[in-house]
Amino acid sequence: MDKCVETPLFIISFINPSMFLGEYKHNVDMKGRMAIPAKFRMKLDGGAILTRGLDKCLFLFPQGEWSNLVGKLMNLPLAQASSRAFVRLMLSGASDVDFDAQGRVLIPESLRKYAGIEKKTIVTGLYNRIEIWDEDEWDKYKSRTESASDEIAEKLGELGI
């Protein structure tokens, strides 16, 4: 009879202290200001950039991550229409973020309109960036994604993930 020997499994995880994780609910006030979770704010002390995101949300990047992204965008082929369109999407609506004493940022009206943000928002941490969603849009997106999780997992498996 074979004996099964159990050996302890040690998993070492390296956690980047500047990563953004989690999902938070916040409201936008009448002036277009919204509080950024304190947990995220303390990781943005070097400055941040707010811009149009994908899937009808806004992206909030720490200054260093933004600089990395812009470097990549500037290396896209200028002659390719899709490259020009993506660069315009990301850069033309971008704005520097300043926090007030209550930890709020002003979301420009054009960005609120782009993302359909009126009052209730969801702020999500996605490792190197923060996304800001209209709450209803986030719920719809999350529902669609969760119902397609098997197909998504299969496609990611094809990519080796």
C-alpha cells in the first residue's frame, strides 16, 4: 500500500505596498467633487492624473504610472488610426488631480459626462490604477462579466494565464 506523505506548502507573496485593491462606494457632490478612499489617497502623494477610461469609466493614475503609460502611448505608430484614436482618448481628457482638505477631487464635467457619473459612484482599485464608475454602470458591467466568467477564463487560459 502506498503511503501519502504530506509536506507543508509555503507560498511567499510579494505585495506591492503601492497597489490599489478593493471596491468602495462614494457620492459626487453638487460641485462635482468626490472623496477618494483614504487608503488610496495615501498612495497618491506624488500626484495623480484623472482621464477617460475604457468601458465607460474613469482612470485615476498615480503620477509614476501615468508617466509610464504616456511613454508607451508616445511609441505607438502615428500612422495607425487606432493608435491615434487611443492616444486622443487617453490624453485629451486628462487632468491633474488636486485633493482638498477633505480628500476630495474635482471631477471635470466633461469626464463626469463621459462616464455617466451623476451622484453615486464606485471606486475600484486595480493594482496600478483606480477606476471610477457610475454605480449603475458598474453594476451592469459586473453582472455581464460575472455571467461570462467561464468564457473569460477559457480565453485567458489560451493566453497562458
